[in-house]
Amino acid sequence: MSRIVLPTSNVPYHRKKAVLRMTTEPTKLGEAGRPASGARKHPARPLLVDRYCELQPQLQRRISTLLHGELREELHAVTEHQRVVLTFLRGQSVTMSELAKQLGVGESAATAVVDRLVRQGLVLRRDDPSDRRVVRLALSDEGHSVVTELHKRACSKTAGLLSVLSDDQLGQLVGIMETLDQAANEMSIRFKTAAHDNKHKEQL
């Protein structure tokens, strides 16, 4: 039985792409549903994981750039960073530290973005009813309207991009994304629980 040798991350992309194309081609089946003689074998999983890690941020950047360019006239002078904040605040209120953690920036940088949104009347600062020392951020009525309209237009633009997929492919894509989202959420919960337990042990 031949041994499969994996291309590594420093293998030229055109060679990796050729192997990846092999993984996405349906396996030819012979009698009794078994792979036909000479059917290509799938390479091991690490190669696909490697390609996913390349594609995911690349695709996210391209879609974000495409949507921001297409929606520039509808953004009402809202920058890309401000749009991310508005989208994150949709349907919830958060503290400045929570927002900064979500954006992956310091609180001073997050505060600068929020200050501009407050001046534009799109975000409100409110006292936390359970702790007056805490200030929570939420969308204003105008902010809700802007985010709802941007979401509607973004979905319309995205529909054009997704038109390259069949209904079955789109259904599979959404199902895969939901599975990954659930897995990521469960990993996040486990990480927070482990961090909390470690902190508790250090205090003992």
C-alpha cells in the first residue's frame, strides 16, 4: 500500500492546489459502492486544514472590502471600523472593555471610535442598572435604523456573490458555518471556564 506524503506549508501553492483539487473531486465508485480501481485517494486532513487557514482570512478580507466599497454611499459617513462596532452592538449592550476585547484593540482606541459614533447620534452611553459605576454602550434609534438598512443592503450584495453556488451548495455552506460557529462557541466557553478555574486555584 503506497504511503501518502503531505505537501508542507512551504510547498509552492500551485502544487498544493493540484492536490487540493484532487480532494474536492467526487470519488469514483465501483460495484457495491466501493471506490473504483484507480480512484484517487484523499490526502490526509492537515493539508485541508492548512488551506482553510489560508482561505478563511483571505475570503473575509475580500468580502469586507467588496461590501464596504459597494456600500460606501449608504454608509452615511460611517467608517469600516465604525460599521464593525455598530454591527457588534446590534441587539445588545456592552461595556467598553468588552467592545475593545471583541475588536482586539485597547480601550483608548475603542473609546475613540465610540466617541465619534456618539457624536453622530448612532450610539448611546447608558448607566448599568446593576452597577452605576459601569457604563454600557447601545445603539440609538437612529443607529438601529442604520444597522438594519446596512444589513439589508449587505445581504443583497452578498446574494450576488453567493449566486455562484447552487441551492444545495449554499445549504451545505450554511450548515458547515453553523457547525463551526457552535464549535467555536463551545471552545470559548471551555477556555473561559479553564481560565476562571486557574485563577481560582492561584487565589487559594
